[in-house]
Amino acid sequence: MSFIHISYLHFFCIGQGFVRNVVPILSARVPIVRFCDQGTGIECDLTVESKDGILTSQIIRIISQIDDRFQKLCLLVRFQLLY
């Protein structure tokens, strides 16, 4: 993905008014747009053409459907890594 695509996503996200704190991260292995959802306050990372990210998300969703404790564990680990 090129810098132009990330810049477009950055300005699109800001222009819609549904998100805040939109930050393009171009130095990542795969370029990312990081933002916070206005309604829920949830922080999100958006990338395009990352098959690893899609696969990881699907695996987490499947395991979470089998055992709801897994989602709580993932949130706990994420919180510990952030703070």
C-alpha cells in the first residue's frame, strides 16, 4: 500500500466525523491508520492488504465463539501491553 492510499484513508476518516485521534503510521511493516471510535471510545487500527491480520482476526473470533474467556484474556493481555 502506498503513502497516497494511507493519506486518503487518513483524510477520509477525519472527514466523516465518526472517529477522532486519526494517526497514519507509515513506519510500520504494513502501513496503518490508527483512530478512536467516537461512539464507543474503542481504539482501532486499520490496514489494507494484510492477510496475516485478517487471518489472526478470524482465529481470535472463532476461539472467542468457542470460549468467551478467551476474549477477556485477549483484552487483559492487550491492556497489560499498553500500560
